[in-house]
Amino acid sequence: KQLGNLGVLGITAPVQYGGSGLGYLEHVLVMEEISRASGAVGLSYGAHSNLCINQLVRNGNEAQKEKYLPKLISGEYIGALAMSEPNAGSDVVSMKLKAEKKGNHYILNGNKFWITNGPDADVLIVYAKTDLAAVPASRGITAFIVEKGMPGFSTSKKLDKLGMRGSNTCELIFEDCKVPAANILGHENKGVYVLMSGLDLERLVLAGGPLGLMQAVLDHTIPYLHVREAFGQKIGHFQPGPMDLGVCSVNICSWGNNEGQTLSAQHPPGREGETQGQTSLEQVSTARELSCKILLPELTPRVLLP
């Protein structure tokens, strides 16, 4: 709700639905700053604003946009996207969730797993198989808009995760879930185009999260260099630590500028989006490692001593 009041939930949505009418560069900047304060909040924000809202903006018809976007953008509704399954992660087209057409509805049976915002979502974009015999299998996938409370749809308890615990994740369960045909996002058996058209942009926008996390690591570590003393001087005067952090800082700036240039060019990112995401994850791991080396002597007594 507070993010809705700030006007950042619909960064890429048209003004007529309550959005900001801005671009993906602005979306990345917001993602970065939210993640700088909390990676978990940033993750949930990205799933809501990019994976759900932006897909509706790009692929929804007028009736769907008018029905869902205003409440999603205001924060009254929480959004999510459901693609992965227990045995269909990277190989997403091997999904088993099936949707059988009966009259003006589709009956969904199966489950989805690792769904960010799943326990809290009011509106979810869900991918299911509508043609099990399709060759290749990607031609038999359809995207649906599923609402909380639809008959046959439920969620399991939130997962007890190692990290990002403030961002709720769970399994979605579909047992003869009845979804109106009007809730197809895009076209029947064309869901892979909905999926892939947004995936590269999702990688770029969500990569702003690790960028914010890296900056947060430096925000906490650099001031500590000027407080902690060892061998009669501040540890910031020793060469290895500051040098490593300097390299890390340069890498953050370099990667941020690279992503900004990619988004500003407004061309389909293709594999470049995947590379950006991988680079950001590698860099945040490096930043965290350096931070741990410097902060460990201070943090250990706080954890171990009563």
C-alpha cells in the first residue's frame, strides 16, 4: 500500500490505469533502491511490479487491464507470477500443470512451486499446458490470470527459506480449479510467447536487486573501516581491504552503467539480459565475501557471547 501511495508499483504502466508511464530504466532504479534497504522487500516488489503488472500491461486486453491494473498499481491487490514447478525449473516447458477446456472455462489441475508472493497474492499469472500432445511442447502452453478465491485454488504454508525470509514464497495447488476463458492472457497455446517476451526484461529489472544489495554491503562496510582499529591504526589504512572494496565499488558502477546503457537503448536484450543477471549475482557474492572478512571480528562476539 505504501509503495502504491509512492507511485512505484506501476512504473511501466500507462497513466490511464494509475501507472507512471515510465520505462524500464526507471524501474531498475526503484528496484535497486528498495533492495538497498531490504533485499526481501525488493524481491516481492519485483515479482509484483514486473512479473505481474508489466506482463498484464504488455499482454492483457483492455477488459483485463481495466479490471486488474488499477488495484494492482494502488497496492490494494498483490500480484505474482507462477511458472516453476517441482520438476520444471529451468526446463519450464516441461511443466505438468494442465488446463482442460470445458465450455467457457478451463479446469486446472496440478501445482506450482517456489512462487514469490504466493501466500499473499490476489492476482497471479499462471502458465499451464492446454495441449499435452503439442510438438514442440512449448506450443501447448497458455497463460491464465488466476484470482485468489477461485474454486479449486489454494496455497500451502509459506516455505521456510534460507534467505529472503521477508519475501513470502509457497506452493500453489490447483484441484479442479475453474478459470474463465476470458482470463486467458494472450491467446490459447501461445503462452510461451507471453512468457518469453517478458523474461529478458524481467532479468534486467530484477538484476537491479543484487545491485542494491551490493551497494548496501558497501554502505555498511566502508564506514566500519574508519572505526575499527588494529595494530594501532584504523583498518582502513591497511592496503588489502580498501583496495578490494575499491575494485568492488568500481565493478558496481561499471555494471550499473552497462545495464543503464542496455535499457536506454530500448532494444530487445536477448542473451544480454541473462548475462547481466549472472554478472550481478557474481558481484554481490564478491561484495558479501569482502564485507564478511572485514566485519567478522566485530560480529562474532555479538553472535557468540550472551
